[in-house]
Amino acid sequence: MIADGAEDEDKWLAASAAAFKQNAFYMQRAIDSNNLKDALKYSAQMLGELRTSKLSPHKYYDLYMRAFDELRKLEIFFMEETRRGCSVIELYELVQHAGNILPRLYLLCTAGSVYIKTKEAPAKEILKDLVEMCRGIQHPLRGLFLRSYLAQISRDKLPDIGSEYEGDADTVTDAVEFVLLNFTEMNKLWVRMQHQGPARDKERREKERGELRDLVGKNLHVLSQLEGVDLDMYRDTVLPRVLEQIVNCRDEIAQYYLIDCIIQVFPDEYHLQTLDVLLGACPQLQPSVDIMTVLSRLMERLSNYAALNAEVLPYFLQVEAFSKLNNAIGKVIEAQEDMPILSAITLYSSLLKFTLHVHPDRLDYADQVLGSCVKQLSGKGKINDTRATKEIVSLLSAPLEKYNDVVIALKLHNYPLVVEYLDNETKRIMATVIIRSIMKNNTLITTAEKVEALLELIKGLINDLDEPQGLEVDEDDFEGEQNSVARLVHMLYNEDPEEMFKIISILKKHFLTGGPKRLKFTIPPLVISTLKLIRRLPVEGDNPFGKEVSVTATKIFQFLNQIIEALPNVPSPDLAFRLYLQCAEAANKCDEEPIAYEFFTQAYILYEEEISDSKAQVTALQLIIGTLQRMHVFGVENRDTLTHKATGYSAKLLKKPDQCRAVYACSHLFWLEDHETIQDGERVLLCLKRALKIANSTQQMVSTGGGSAGSVTLFIEILNKYLYFYQKGIPQITVESVESLIQLIKNEEESMASDPYAESLFASTLQFMEFQKQKGGAIGDRYEEIKV
Amino acid sequence: MNYLLGAFKPACNISITFTDGKNRKQVPIKKDNGQIVMNPLFQSQETIAGKINIEPYQGKKVEHNGVKVELLGQIEMYHDRGNFYDFTSLVREIDVPGEIYERKTYPFEFSSVEMPYETFNGVNVRLRYVLKVTVTRGYAGSIVEYQDFVVRNYVPPPPINNSIKMEVGIEDCLHIEFEYNKSKYHLKDVILGKIYFLLVRIKIKNMDLEIRRRESTGAGANTHVETETLAKFELMDGAPVRGESIPVRVFLTPYDLTPTHHNINNKFSVKYYLNLVLVDEEDRRYFKQQEITLYRLKEETLS
């Protein structure tokens, strides 16, 4: 059916075009022979093709353009006729003899154009006559095109200021009057289209109207181009009249398009000065008009205007642009009761962007917008509409983007209130946005109060919200979010330890309620941050300002202990273990022996009770050894206890190679370079020997069980330890023991051949020895003694 | 053969010329056979004078019982063909009986002739003025020659000329108010007015203004009425809505109109009407007819 329709239309257009061409040809011939009568006759016949009702606007336009071109020729001919002595008044009458109205009016407009050019009558009279006569066409499509023809030919003949047609009798007021009248009539026709024809064609009709809208809008464009339309004229005449028409036409499509048209074609300056008039019209529009888009565009334009012209900002203040917009939006929302929440939010979002651009210094405005938004949202419960949610996110992101500083957003009291209305999912997204902004801009949040506010904002990430059952958060997402929270912790920073401690306390308070799943992400950064604080603390008794320091290392360590204690409850003993060691090290730096010991104890307990996986044990033990090795705060007794325990753990590892490695690592615990109190060569040697023993037994297991090779690697590793301590000059490590070890390894050469790693390790060890020899000096001499 | 042919030819050639024939305005008149000829134009109270030439054909002489010229005003009804009613008849004897041997010219004059009616060519009736020259002969039959001329009478603008204004309609369907600026128009006038739509419940397609001529001939039971539409002028295209006001501007110049004639010599009348026609989408016509008076305004007073 539809295809047929289109085909038919093409046929009709072709037929019309053919008839049109033929008459145009005869018209041209009449013009060539200066035959006015025939020229009129054929042009009227030609224009008669425009009387068709069969064509869609698109096709009709095709025909119209042909007519337009032909009428230009006719106009030139008319002009020549008047030069040849034909009275233009007679010509003006002559064209009106045509019996059919549409051709008659096209001809009349053409003759009128010539009439104005000859200046034999005031332009305004002719224009007025033309625009009045055009009322004869009540058919929307034909009327719109006719009037658009009128607008076209009159464009350069309006008695505008500075135009050659301006005179005593013709003023720009007449020009404006003319365009306004034509505009009004065109709009009426355009609106009428909507109500003609069967209801089932509504969609097609609306599409067709869409195609025609520029014809109507063109008039506004013409108005905006008139020199004479200055601010006063615009405010007093143009805008009220145009708005009156827009409001009165009560048509959704027209209102939406034309309001937008006004906003786009007239200068921003005018909008600024007539804001209340323009905004006053908005609540009067049809409820279905997409007013939000319109207002958004207006605000967008004004924002850009303000952004590009800093010097106009005072005007914005002068006309109270913000409060007017705010009021208008309130009214629009009030007037359109069933306005979807999405629209309301979009409006506020635009307003917020506007105020951020125009009044960046007026945070109270921004807060006010958010306040209105809250008011709007209240009583609606959480928002389910995904688009609305998106819009809120955009609304909330705006201040962040503008100021690049969350601190400012934190000052907005209504900000968290708006966040409240988001669903949990979106709250999380929003929180991520906030955090990302902080990260991007390296914003430091420096006071406890702000931290409190910020945490309130990102609550979605920190706490389990009353999630509806069955809504599982994606594991990866969750991890990403929590990682970002972790990163955030480091942005909360204050030079002043006291304030910093407060911040940390707040964080603790929030984090600890965050549930087990989050703790393993949130606790480490908190601990690290706290440790950083400890390092910055003035050494006790060394307080240059003499003021009472309430934050003491002891207090903080207690605090730390509390935090970490939370972790084992969560299945993250690993993490707690590491953190204890970290703390111990920090305590070490602060010379807090009992505290350090306590942390170690905790770590050991965790090792014993919670870390059961053998691989984890190996790693944990390495950590213990590493940390313990660096501790210098312990007295002999404590240290002995701890080292003893550590070696004990080493020997109890499950796999022999692991045992071996742990044991030789333990050797380091007895020899600290810088601490003479901890230099016990005897026990170093003991450790190494024990390691050798274990390695030996490993080798035996390999030969009997045929298990994995690798024992030779252990030997080489032990050799390296020997060399290390030998180089350090520990008397218990003798040349002989080194030499015999090398010999031992060489004997294992055949098994080494099957193990490229061992082979290369041994080779580089030997190379290292050679290198040290060559270097000479005290160390070189020591190596010289080793005979390989 | 030649002789034989010659026997049926009139013996002489008669021609009539008007005194100021060269300068006088000529107007086109449609003859019976459809041909258009130009005839001189006179008005009432004018003196109609000129010359009559009678020229016998070579070598012939015309014997006659006298020559006369008549000025006739005739009304010819087509239903009643062949019957002329002469409402004006003036005669001038221009020669006494005798013989004409060679070309002879006679001057004639009808001074200040009363010609109250205008020449008119209607559907069923014709009013014409003619000069008739008769060379009276006995047995051979008289020789007659006619010369038509046209009479048009001019009148001053009427002192009272009200506008026509009326509200008409079909209940709950269509209500309009129309206004024409005058009720009496001269033939080169322009009808101005407007149509105001008070109520529109039908889908109107277009609106035309027709100029209709109603010619009635005869009297009593024999009255024949003939109505012609002389002009069909489209005023509006498309469907208006309530409150629209459509301008009317119709120039009368292009149409072949005559003044209104009232009961000319008790034989016929010609009346003019403006007929406003609205056509809806189902091609139903809604119309309202109003009589207007047409008159011929003295040309000098134009413009």
C-alpha cells in the first residue's frame, strides 16, 4: 500500500513537472517576444500545477522550487516591462485577473516585489496588501509554501533600518509587523495540518510537519536579521507577539520547535534581558511539550555566552538570571503535573550547569538547585527510571567536573540528600565517579569534617546497603570499587597529626562497619596511612613547640592493633599477618619494644593458627625472617625468643627444599651488620650446616625416590650464603668449609647437567668469585684464599 | 452566363459613412454568425450624421422610387425570430424618385437622437441600432443596406451606494458573514469585501465568487429566463477555521459585462448577481446569491 502510494506520488510529481515545464516553456517564449498577456496566461497555467493536493511536502517542495526559479524570470520580465512604460500599478492589477487563487497570489507577490522595487508606493502598503491577500489560501501546505515565497521575495525589500526601502512612511516597525503577521499566519496553517485528515495518519502527518517547520521558523530568522530589531524592539514587540502566537496555538510540535527557534536565532544578550518574559511563557505551553530540552538549551546557550564573554557576567547578576531560571523551572514543573521525574531532573541538571558556569563563586546557588531537586524527588521514593538515574549522575557530576575539587561539592549540603534518592547500584557508580574525580585532580581532603561528609557520599561503597535479595554485585566490579576506595584513603591527608588522627579515626569507624568483604580492601590502606602518620610524629620528648601532644605513638599503635584485629575475623589472615609485621617494623622505628613484640606475637599466633597452606607458610616465614632481621628494638631476650621461634618454624615446614631455604634464611637473623650485639657467627654456621643437612637428606630422597632433581640447586644456594658470610668476615665460616662445599657441588655435576637452572646458577656463582678475586682489596684477598 | 449572374446582383453598391467615422471609437460586436466586427460607438442625444454613397455598377443605371435612410432601434427576441420591435424609428427621405447613373453621395443627419437603451447582445434577446438605407424600386425589389452602430449610455455614480453585508449559514454547520463594499458597481470597478467564518463544521475545499447574469425576456407566461455565469473567481483554497477572514478583491475589467437593464421596453431585463459558492470535500455546493447593480460610468470620471 505504502509503496504504491509512493509510486503514485512519483507519477503525479512527474506529470505535474511535465505540465509545468511545458507552460514554463510557453511563458518563456512569451517573455522573449515581450508578450505580457501571454506571459501572464502561461505563468498562471504553470503555477496552476501547484494547486495539487496529491503530493507530500517533500515532493511539493520540488515543484515549488521549479516555480520559484521560473518566477524569477518572470519578475525580471515585469521589471523590464515597467521600464518599457507599462505602469506597475496596472501590472499589479493585471495579475489579479487570474481566476484561480493560488497562481493569482504567486503572481501578485511577484508583481508586488517589482512594485516595491520601483518605489512607486510605500513598501509597507504593498507588503501589507500581500500578506493580507495571502489569507485566501487556507490549505496548509499550499499556504505555507505561498507565504514562504512571500517571505523569500520580501526579504531584501523590508523597510529595515539602513535599507533603501526605509522612508518616512516606512519604518522598521512596518517590516516587523509584516514579518510577524506572516509568521503568525504560517504558524496557524502549520498547526492546522495536525488536525486535518484521519487520525490514523497522525504519524505521517507529524513527519510531514517536521519537514515543513523550517518554513515557519524562517520568519523568526528574518526577524533576527533585521538591523532595526534592537533590544527594545525585541522586548516590546517581537518577543511578546511571537510568544503570544506560540502560546495560543496550543500545539505541541509548534511550541517546542518555535521556542527553541527563538532561543537559537536571537542573540544571547536579548535572551538575558528578556529572560522573565521568555520563561514566563514556558508554564503556559502544552503539558506534552518537551520543555526540558528547550530550557536546557537556553541555559546551555547562556552558559556558553557567559563562558565566552566574561564581561557580560555583571548583566547576569543584574537581571538575576539565576533566580529567574530557578523560579521558571519551579513553575514549569508545577504546571506540568505529570511531568516525568526525568524531565525535572534534566532541568535541574541544566540549571546547575548554568549556575556553575555563570556564577562559579556562588556555591549557594548550586546548593539551592540541589535543594529544589531534592524537594522534587522527595515523596517519589527511589528512582527506578534508568534514564532519570543517569541524569542524576550527570547532575551530581557537574559540580565535580566544574570545580575539579570534591571539597567544594562537600560544601553543598543538599548534595548527599540527592544521592540518597539513587538506587544502590547508582550510588556506587556515583561514588566511583567522585573518587575518580579526586584521583584525577589529586585533591587532598584535609579536614575530618570533610572526610565525614565524603564518606557519607560514598556510603554505597563503604557499607552494605540494604540490598534486595538476589542482586549480586559483579565480583570484578566490586573489587574495582573497593580498590578505588583504598586509593581514596591516601587522598585524605592533613599535615597536622592531630587532625590526621581524627581523619583516620573516622575512616576506621566507617570501614569497620563495612562488612567482611570490604575489610581486606580497606584496612591495608588505612593501616599504611596510619603508619605514615606514625612516621611523621615528632620523636617523643622532642616537641619543639612545647604543646601538649594528644596523639602519641602508643595511642596510634593501640588503634592499629584494633584495626588489624578485625581482619582475622574476616578470612584474611594473610593480610592481617602482613600488617602486623608492618606495624612491628613501624614500632621498631619508634623504639617501642613492647609494642613491637606484641605485634610480632600477634603475627606468630596468626602464623600458627591461621596459615596452614604450606606455600603460604613459606612466604609468611620469609616475611617474618625479613622483618625480624631488621628489628633492632628488641632486647636479647625478646629477640632470642622470636628468632628461636622463627627457626623452629623453618624446620617444621613440610617440604624439604622449603625447610632448607628457610633455615639458611634464618642464618641472617644472627648477623646484623650494623649491630654488634647481634653478631653470632656460631649460630650462623649452625643454621647453614643444618641447611646442608637438610639438603643432603633431600638428595638422598631424590636418589632413592627418583623424585625431582634440584637438591644441587639447594647446595649452590647454600654456597652463596657461605660466600656472603665469608665475605663479611665471620670467623666461623672457614675457607675449608667453602672449598669443600664447592667440591661437593662439583661432584654433583652430572645431576647438574640435567638442570640448566642449577648449571647457570653455579656458573654465575663461580664467575662472581672470580670477579671478586680480580677486584683485589680486602675482599679480593679473602677470595684469593679459596682454592677451587 | 455573365449576364445571367448579373441579373441577381444588386444593381448598385451602397455604403454608409459617419461624419467623424475615423476618430470615433469603435467597439467590437459579435454578429449573428459569430464574427466579431468593429462598429462605431454613440450615446444618447448624439447627432448621427454622415454620408451615403450609391454607386451603380458599371454600365448600369438604377431606377428608383426614392431613397430613404432610417435610424432604427430594434429589439429582437430569438424565441420569436424574425419579429423586430422597433422602439425607435426615424426616417429621412434623401432623394426623390428618379434614376441614378453614376456615383451619388447624400449627406444625412439625425440630430440629438434619443437612444435610451444600450446595444445589447444576450442569449435570447438582442437590442441593436441600425441605419437602414432603402432604394425603393418597383418590380425589381428595393435595394437595402444596413449599418450597425453601438450605443452606450453613461451615468454618473449613484448617490446612494450601500455595502452588502449579510450573515448566512446552515445551523450548526456553517455560518459566514460576507461583506461587499458596494451594491452598485461600474463596469471597471473592483469588488472589495471579505468573508468572515463564524462557524465551520464542514470540510470546505474552496470558495468561489461567481458573477451571474440573469436575462429574462417576454412577459407573463411567455417569460424566458436565462442565467449565465460570466465569471468564476476563486476566493479561497482550502479549509478555513473559525475566525478566519478571507479578503475579496475582484476586478470587473476582464469580464464581458453590461449595465443592469430594467424592463427594457417591456421586453426584457438583465440583472447581475454575485454568487458566493462554497464547495465541500464531497463537492456539495453551498451558495448565497446577491444582486448587484452594474452601471456604465462616464469614462472621464474614472481614475
